[in-house]
Amino acid sequence: MFNATQCTGKDLEVLVRTALTHRELSPGVAAAIERYRSKPCLTAIEERQLAILDSAIADGCIVPI
């Protein structure tokens, strides 16, 4: 399980890539991403990675399970 206080941009990238590769958002990955979203100061890269994920979900490319 990911610890949101110790996540790096690379960890978020892995989570987003996993969701994109499998075309689904598993409960564990979704929970890790939500903890990541709650971080107070996201970098521009992290915000962009989250935007890519949100867009893929909105377009139906990734299906939450």
C-alpha cells in the first residue's frame, strides 16, 4: 500500500500508468490516488498526471471497478 506522505511524482506516474495500461481503476489504485490528491502542494507535473487520469476516466478509457 502506498503511503501518501512518502509518495513522489514517480509513484503517481506509476499509478496513472497502471490504470492506463489495464484500462481500469482498481479500488487499491483509486485509494492511493485519492490519498495522493489530498497532498497540500502538488507540483505542476503531478497536477498534469492527475488531469490525464481524470480525462481518461471521463472519456471512458479507464473504467473504475
